[in-house]
Amino acid sequence: MYCPRCGIEFREGFSKCSDCNIDLVSDPPSFEQETIEWRDMVTIKIIDDQSFLMVAKSIIESAEIPFFTKNEGVQELFGFGRVGTGFNIAAGPIEIQVPKEYAEEALTLLESAEQDDKNA
């Protein structure tokens, strides 16, 4: 038995998904996989301030602009982590990258947020 929404498989005897609270079906659902394409990504911002990184990611997500944060996941893996500089010296600073066609829009949004922060 399978949940038609989340796809979790249940043992015989169950009739509802414990997470989705909907009736189970006998066949597994088929989910369409989203195709991810490599695009020409450009760095629009180099960030060493962890709090601004969270703000920047939120702004870009809200604008529904696809992005990637280069070096974010490896900051704590080498040496002493982010001691002193705000980023790991071995990994380098965190770079926000967007597809080339979104670069101008994303950069404008981030610069506007930085200006608002300075004026506050």
C-alpha cells in the first residue's frame, strides 16, 4: 500500500498515510522528475556575513530566481571553520551564483536590501 501524495510504502493492514492523513492506494504513485539543467551561472555577490547570507537567500527565493551558494556547505569542513574572517580561508568566501539571465535582477534586489540595511 502506498500514499498517493508522498509515495511512502506501508505494510498490509494500514489504510491511511500517517503523515498525509489520506487513503492509501495499491499501486505506487509515479512522480514526474524535474529536469535540472546546467546553466551559465555567474557570481553576483561574495558574502562573508552569515546573517546577510540568510537575508540574501530569502530575497532571491522570494523573487523565484534559481540560485546556488558556492562554498556554503564546506565552511566547517577544514581547519578551524570560520574563525575571524567570517568564512573558511581554505574554502574561500561564499558566492551567490545565479543563471546569467537573472544576474541583473538578483544583484539589484540584493543591493537594494543592503541600502535598506545601511539606512536603517
